[in-house]
Amino acid sequence: MQSSINYLSLEGLPWVLAAWLGMFLFRPFATFLHELGHTIPALILTRKEVYIRVGQSESSWKGKCGKVFWEFSFVNSKEGFSGYDKTTLKKLPLFIIITGGLFSSLLNSYITGWHIFRSDFSVEIEIILVSWFCANSLIFIRAIIPLRLRPTTAFPEGPPSDGLELIKILSPKND
């Protein structure tokens, strides 16, 4: 199956721009699913409340659902955070919680990519799927690379990526 649009031409340029715009529009929702991937195992493996935030907390919607406190904002929506009681957890539960977000983003990317290449969609639907695929893939890549991310008000030194958190957990000096 092949798209009827040549995306690397003038005819394809508006569709590429639409996919790029869609990626930014989908980013807060992809970030939410990534953070939800951390939150669900945290709810199972901890006894205390869990906190999930997407975007900046200064201008967000806030609420509580059971043991989950949540904040959602479209401002700086690539920023996400899941808070839970880490002090009582051993390495394996921490590993499961941290990889939950990575697994969520990777699974969303894989399923979307599989549908893009296995099905024949209209150009409009294909662009939506490509946007969703790119949003999830960028979140996965940003999370898996072990580094400190751009500083935020909550993390002035920059929050650690999931990859950096995993290295800290797996390093022998944390035994």
C-alpha cells in the first residue's frame, strides 16, 4: 500500500506542515499517556497518593480522582511529571514504574506505526496517525536518553529523564 501523495514535493508540503502542526497539538495527550504509564504501576505498587502533571502547573486544570491528584496544562505540554512515594520502594518496583512510561510511549508509537503501514487510509487520516506517531516517538526518545532535561520551576537543576533514572536505579552503588 502506498500513499497517493508525494510528501517530498510541493503537493505534499501542506500535508507535511499539517502533520507537524498535529504533532504539537497531540503532544499534551501523548505526554499524558506517557505519565499515565508511570502512574498506573505506581498506584498498584504504592499505598500513598500519586500525582500526575502535564505541562506547567502555574496555568493548569487541577483535580483529584481517587488516590490520583492531577494537573493538566497546554502550556509547555512536553513537560510531564509523575509523583509517588519512592522512599518505600525497592529497585524492582521503581524499575517497573519508570519503565511503565517508556513502555506506554513505545507501545503507542508501535501500534500507530503498524496501522500506518498495514492499512490504507485517506490522506487526512494518515496525517493524523503520523502526527500521533511522531508525538509519541519524540516523547519516548526524549525520555529514554539518559540526561537532565531543561530546567523547570519544579526542577531548577533539570529533571532527570527516565533513562537517567533507570541508570541510577541499576547502578551498583544504589544497593
